[in-house]
Amino acid sequence: MNLFAALAYLDQHTNLEATAGRAEGLSLDRMARLVNALADPQNAYPVIHITGTNGKGSVARMASELLRAAGLSVGTYTSPHLQLINERIAWNGEPIRDEDLARCISAVAGVEVIAGVTPSYFEIVTAAAFTHFADVAVDVAVVEVGMLGRYDATNVVDAEVAVLTNVGRDHTDGVGAWRAAIAGEKVGIVKPGCTFVCGEADPELGDLLSATDAAATWWRGEEFDCDQELLALGGRSVTLHTPYGVVEDVYVPLHGRHQSDNAAVALTAVEAFFGRQLDADVVREGFAAVKVPGRFEVVGREPTVVLDGAHNLDGATACAETLRDEFTLSGSVVMVVGFLEGRDPAEMLQALGAADAAMVIACTPDSPRAIPAPVVAAVGDGLGLVAEAVPSVEEAVRRALAVAGPDDLVLVSGSFYVVGEARGFLARLDDPTQDHQ
């Protein structure tokens, strides 16, 4: 297959990310049969496996850079992508090339009949990632869970280190003992004999999270933590401790207090993988190289333009806190927001701090699950906000740039679909060879 044919093959398969349908009869059998037909490429290298409601993408990228700074060849599998599917599968920080992506998807397509299964979109991409990492012979793969954990397609790996960043309200109706239910699913990635790095510190979940077959469990606030953090230009300077020791004056070039916590998790996971403390210079080199697109990413000045893929309440709250704590504005905030079904627009707007914005411009994400822009704008009106609806993400960003002055800040948030499309549009605006009419 060429890339066009490979992507067409992908699109013929159920994409639960796009539909968010409630899956019944959850099982890893289909994925296990698929990778078995591919000769189990996920067993060709050791794995650090990461789950959590928020922060797992940032932790995956931090851990990958630390491993690279230590001299290893690193495969990184993350989701979702912002602009191109290639972003999900990276080798030493570089997205998979089109021809390699096509080849790996073709390999999966070639064994579908042999495996006797019809895989989902995510299962195909996951199997393609595992195949690519085996083909290029990575020293280690950092694998981010797609959703929950126990029955996620990535959980066919037998990781040496399992990571839980936190437990929050996402992909749940919020009824009953939902935190325990989510934690129980996420902890399903912890396999016998691994080291479990647990970033969730809720004491009410302690018994549940400790009841695993891990060889060792390291807890945030006990074996590891961020001991000190100071604001720095473009990020934070942190002091981190792990079971192996303390490292001071580490620059993390990411906005948000939560990224300091993510840094502690990432460093602990990597040191658990090596079984020793990393040299301080390696730690500083690794963190200095971290980039996390779409996570409070500053992409423009005059006006300042920030992209943040906050798509749940915890993420929206962290976004608002980061804006309040790290940006001193002489102007106003103009928000561009779009949400997907399963989100309460009123809750999300309030969590994002929309009450302090001069204007909220609602758009409709390019997704079957999109909440229409007029619905979001009407909710904003009901909250007493200055809100208007614009059909598309591109039109909404154009509108925001038109009304914002040089001292204002434009925040684009609410969904990775919104952030990804906005990021692509803004890149085209910055390209003088593009027609922007």
C-alpha cells in the first residue's frame, strides 16, 4: 500500500475516538490475535507503559527525552494526534515517515485475515507502532494508553515500568464510586514483576492501587515528588526527588504547575527503568529538550496566542490556573472554544475561567461528536458571557485575531480537534508562500 491506500484502509475500520461509542464485551483477545499474527513485535523491546486521566502525553514525551539523553534509541507511541497521524508514532523524537507508516499499516492489513479479526482504527495504529519499533530496533518504547487501561489495545505489552499519572473525571458519567471504577481500570496495566510508579495520591484509592502484582510500588509524596518549583522564563525550575536521590535546578520548558508534577513522574519512571539514578546533567539535558505541542503552547505574539488541548474539567482548571499564575496581561483574553459530546459546556467554560474573558467565540470541532457552536454560545450567554458562534475552527481563530489587540491573549481550547485545526491554520498564516484569503 502507499500512504493514501493505507489511510483509506484505516478509515474503513471503526474509530472509537471519533464516535465515542460505548464498547461492550471489552477484551484484549482481538488485539492479542492481531499482534500474534505479526509475530508479537511488542515483545522485541522493553516498555514503559503510561496511563492516567491527564498528563500521560506530557509524561511520555518527558520520559522519551530523558531516555534519549541517556543514549538510548527510543520509540514513543502517543494519542491523539493534532494534525497528522504520523505524530502518534515517533522514533527518537521524529514522527514516522509516510512510507514507513504505509508499510506498517500494510503489514497489519496483510495479517487481518490470518488473525481472523476485524480490528478497530486504534488497534491497527497501535499494531503498526509496535511493528515500526521492532523494525527499527528501539532500545525501549514509551507507550501511552489510549483510554483507561486494562482493555486498552496497548495493554498487550508486558511493561517493565507501569505509570499512573492521576485519576480524574473523564470518559465517565460521574455517578457513584466513579473514581474507584476508573482507578481499577487504569491499574490494569500493572503486570506481575514490574515497577509501578503511582502519581495518584488520593488516600481513598490507596488500597485499590496497592493491590497489584507489581514487584515494587513507588508513590507520589513518598518515594518521589517535586520538592520545589520556581517560575522561569517559558517554564519552571524544579527540584525533584526519586527513590534514588535528588536533582536540583532542573529547567522544564513547559507552562503550568502540573508539569512539575509530571516531571517528577517521568524522572521516576525512567530511573525505575534503569534501576539507578540518572546523572544530573543527563536529567537537565533531557528535560530541556521536551516539547509538548498543544499543551499550553504559545504559538503567537501581539496578540499572544496560546493553544491548550484541555478537554476535561481537570485539564480546563489547570489551563485557567496556568493563565492566571504565569501570564501578566495588560490587555484582555479572547477565548476560542469547541467541545465534544460528553462535556458539559457550562462546566467547561467555568473551569476555563471564561467569566474573566472579554469574549468567547464558540466553534464546531470537525468531529461527529462535536457540540454545535450555537449551543455552546447559548450556554455562554446564559452564564452572562459575551459569546458568539462561528461555524468552523478556522473562522473562529480568524475572528479572534481580528478583535484582539496586540496586548491581548487569544486562548484556543476545549478539544484536541480544535487545537489541532487551529495549529495548522496558524502555521499556514505564518507561511508567506500560502494564500490566506
